[in-house]
Amino acid sequence: MTDSLWMQVTKTAYAVASTKGQERMKYRLIRELAESILKDHPNSAHLYALEKLNTIGEQQPEMWRQVLTELDKLQGENNASTELHKTEQHLK
């Protein structure tokens, strides 16, 4: 599976931010990657990131580890939001 141009640019931006020690920028890029993966692969986002992490020659394994962590956070937020919505609907 080849990466989109957006993914390639984001990975490059992450590498630059990492080199310059720009932690906030790195986190923002990780979040954007995770959100994009969830949007494009809603049922297999973790699998997608795991495949990237285990790809031979992948230059940024730490980035993919962080994406996996962010996917967990985002899915937790989504689940909490869904439960809140269900509760609100039940109370009406």
C-alpha cells in the first residue's frame, strides 16, 4: 500500500519537527495522522498503523508508535462522546 502525498508530506514534516526538537508540532502532526487514518480506515486504523510500524525500511517507527497511542485516545474520545449522546437521547 503506497502512502498518499499528504501522508508523505506529513511524515517529512514530522521528521523535520523531530530534528528541530519541536514537540508541539510533532504532537499536532501525530494527531492529524491518527485522525486521517481513522477517517480513511475506520475499521482497521490500528492495523494500518501496525503494518506501517512493521514495514521493513520504515524510517520513523517512533512516529507510528505515537500514532497508535493517539488512535487509542481518539477512539476513547469517540466512545465517550457516543455514550454521552446515547444518554442524552435516553433522557429526552
